[in-house]
Amino acid sequence: MSGWVVVDVETSGMRPSVDRVLSVAAVVIDDDGEVVEEFVTLLNPGVDPGPVHVHGLTPALLAGKPRYADVAADLARVLDGRTVVAHNATFDASFLASEARRAGLEPPLEQFLCTLDFAGRLHLSTADLKLVTLAAHFGVEQRAAHDAHDDALVLAGVFAGMLQVAAAKDVQPSVRRLDGMLADPETGFLVSRVWAEALAAPRLWRPAGRLKRGGGLVQGMEVVFTQDVDRDPEEIAGFVVDSGLYLADRISSRTSLAVCDAPGAVRGRAAFARKKGLELVPFARFSEMLADVAPGRPVAGAQAVDSAQEALF
């Protein structure tokens, strides 16, 4: 079995480690984006459902509904062998993995694709990458925001449109495998093992300041990748760290440069980096610059900073 299954969950909060899934929708689509199978259910979380004003799922509505363990086998059957597609997929994947662990089961998904990241790589002419914005861009009707079933159907239509754009631009979808992810012990969110290790690399070089226009890389510089890069940053994460540079997942006063393939972007990290006056370097150019990284100033061994906690949490 193969193909795509679009998934959306509504939850009682934002942390998979403590919050629960209230509803889940899984919509199987064929290569043309047509829906061929659906799995939709409400769940009784056994806890306060949280922001009812957002999702509309009241305790009375959820009372008597099945627990996750009751529907796990049916959900796993629909997801089995398929790539899960979700908007901000780490959110949905992390919650499903946490629910499975609570039930003493294996996570129901093996690999997933994030349409938020995918949309960024397509450089769409939209004000932002929210689902409602993408739906309008691709002409997909949205009837009930924050309803798992409707959101999944909307995303299925959006994803079909994105695949057409990707084919025209020769952009390949980037799929992540769950066995390459780690669950943050505090929040429960899944983090790429490769990326986590790169973020957690010890800081052995003193901060080298900002990249100057026309200048080169120096050991100790901190690099942030924006959502608009055309390639998966994990491809060179290890090489970046081995070259004496640091990776970060957010822009701060220590950021030296941002890697970005859409310098005119009006949203996200690219826009923020430009506002802060940082150099925006295309992925291909950055890869070339890694071949000639100038020596930095080493930090004494006793003072080396391990950035794992700061970067990840």
C-alpha cells in the first residue's frame, strides 16, 4: 500500500506531553488528489478539552466517545504504508505519537510530509502560509476552520494544487521518517535526530559576529535557515557543524546570517532577518562558502558552551 493520507487533529492544548487529541481526521487521496477513503472520529480525552471557543468540542460532546486506544487499530490501518500529509506536520505527528505511547502502542505513522515547509519551498505569492491563505490561493473552499475533518479535506485540495506547482517548478516533496525523530522529554514534540544533534553541538569557537556583505564565513558564526530554502537543511547540517559554525532555529542577537532562497519574502524568518539587517545568503551560495571557512577564536575547554537546552527548548 502506498500514497498520501492527509491528517488533521484538534487538541486540548499545545503540548503533546500533557495535552490530548480530541478529534482526528485521516483522508486518503489518490495521485490526482481525489478522496478515496476517510477515517474521522471524536475522542474522549478524559481531561478538560481546553479552548472550546476555538475548536467547539465541549465536554458534553466528547462524553461517551471512544478513547484513543479504542480506535488505534482502525487509524493505523488507514495510515499504514502511506505518507502522512499535515500542515505543520510535527504538531500532528507528535500528538499521535504521544497518544500511542500512552496506550502502550507504536506510533501509527512511519513518515510524514509537512505542507507548511513544502509551501515555503514553492515560493508561492501569498501573504503568509496559513491554511486559510493557501486555501484561498488554490481556490479551495473552507467551511469550518478548526474542524479536523474539514481542515483535512481543505488541506487535501491545497496539497493537490501544491503538487502541480511543484511539478512545474521541479521541486521534490521532502518526506521525513519517524524513526529519524526524537521526542522532546518535556514538550513531547518530535525533533529530527540529525537536526537535534546539530543544534546541540558544543560551542567551541567564540562568537564571530555578523557576516559582512562580500565577506566569508568564520568559525563561530551562527546560522539560521529560513522556511524558504529550496533544499532540506539537514542535508548539510553535519558539515555546517564540522566546519565550526553553529546552527540555531531562531534569529537572535547572536545570529550571523540567514540562509534564504526568497530574499524578498514578506513573512517569517526571512522578513525578520532582513529587518535586523542580516545578510540573506542563498542555499547554493552558502554551500559553496562552506568550502572556505576562516579560523575563529577557540573557547577555552572549560568555557565551551553546550547549546543543547538553549537551542532545542
